[in-house]
Amino acid sequence: MKKIILLAAAAAVGLSAFAAQAAEEVTLQLKWVTQGQFAGYYVAKDKGFYEEAGLDVTIKPGGPDIAPPQVIAGGGADVIIDWMPSALASREKGVPLVNIAQIFKSSGMMLTCRKDSGITSPADFKGRTLGVWFFGNEYPFLSWMSKLGLPTEGGADGVTVLKQGFNVDPILQKQADCVSTMTYNEYWQIIDAGLAPEDLLVFKYEDQGVATLEDGLYVLEENLKDEAFVSKMAKFVAASVRGWEYAAANPDEAAEIVLENDATGAQTEKHQQRMVREINKLVAGSDKGIGFLDPADYQRTVDVLLGNASTPVITKAPEGAWSHAVWNISQGQ
């Protein structure tokens, strides 16, 4: 009897080891630090959605010194999260990124201005100082200024661009009339710092006709020739969508899961709960489901990028920059 028990135990250990070995490994590189912006992925991992799909997923936080296209080009990730302007610019420069799923349907980017600056509309930007993020995040802004006919080299007839750090100090200290913000993050940092909504005026890029797609999932083009890789990514996308659906239904729990994964301890519960709710608004919207890239949205992004003749992000319309192959399989199509 003892021998039978030992054999059964050994078999159980063997099966467990085999199951662990059989799990397909996936490394995801985030665009930024651990926060509610990426709640769906952390939820999918915490709730076992990836494990149920036979995946062992490693989520790598980003930061100011981490460029996801460089990470995947160097073999440090299987799939990355990036904004489409950055991804298309990287593709043109030789990193063949392909969008396999578009998680954010809408843009969260805004320019937030102090009302006491006297700005009431984009027509008042002339001669003003505007805070702008760089490292690929400046592309939609430059396209907007080009559309408005405003040079970005300063002067009375243009705008002075302040290279904004990843904070909102310039508007709090009145170093800039307006700063770049996201609906889910920096805007609320301004509010938490003491300015009230009625003290501010926001210009959403979506409303200005210069919005570009954010937070999509990208892989290297050559890997899509591998059926096993495509199958693995389809499992990853399906499980990630489950994570986002759960986050939409349970935003406070999703925020708590994000906090549990924040190794820095820098995030707060209030801010993350608010962020997850705002992020869910950007994820929702596609009538085909979370992750479907609408070709019209893609074309709008390309048109915005090509429309900036003075400082072009891309010089020609990309080819092969997106594919529905993975998303279709993830949906059982």
C-alpha cells in the first residue's frame, strides 16, 4: 500500500512538472510603469486566465528609459504595448512591428490648460508655452499644430514647446499655459494637486480630429510566419480580452490587483481605482469586441501622421503594419 501511495505521489509530481513544462512562455513588455492603464493584463494573470490558456506570462513594466520597440527588437519580449505613431515610426526605421490587436478604441490624450491663462480655444495657442511629452508621444501634438498652422519654434506667431517631464509641474508652477495629460492619469494629478476642474480647460485630441491609436499589441512581422507563434498569440489575446472584460465589470478589484503588482509602492488606491474606470472607457467601443482593429481607425492614424509635412512622423503609407490573423483565431474565427 505504501508503495502504491509513493508511486501515485511520484506520478502526481511528474504530471505537475509536465504541465508546468508544457505551458507556453510569453513575455509582454508594457509601455509604461505598472498602473491601471494595463489592468486587463494583470487581471488575466492574477485570475488564472493565462494559465487556463496554457500560458506562462511574464509582464515587464516599462519606464522613461524603456522603449518597447527596442526591447522586442533585441529579443527581450514576444509582444509589446505601444502607441501606433511610435510603432509605425519604428517600422519605417527598420523594426517591422505588426499590430495584432488594438485594445484601446479611443485616445485618452488631451492638452489641459489653465483658464487663468486666458486660453479659450486652440486659436489662443499662438504665442503660448505648451508642455509636450517626447520619446514618440509628441507626434499627435506636432500634427495638431501643423493642422492649426502654428510653428513650434516659438515666437509671437507660433508656440513655444516645453519638453514636459512625466509630471504636471509646469502647469502647477505656471511655467506653461497648457500641459499634456491623459484622461486617466495626469489630469487627475492636477486635480489632486489642488486645481479644480472649473480652473481648467481641456482639449481632447479625439475632439480636435488629430487623435491617433494608443495601447495596441505589437509583434515582429517575421514571427507571424510561424503557426505555433500565431496560435500562442491568439491564446494570449483571448485571455487578455477576458482580463479586460473582468476589469470593466470589477474596476475596484482590478485596481487592487494592479496595486499588488506595483513593486515600487508609488501608486495609490484612489488614483488606480479612478484610472481603471477611465481606461475602461477607452477600451470599450468596438462593435466587434475588445481588441479588434478597425481599419478606419488605423487609416485615420496614418492620415494624421502623414498630414504633418514639416516634421513627418512617417514619410509614406505603411504596408503590412497590421493583421487580423491573430485576433480572428482568438475569437474562434
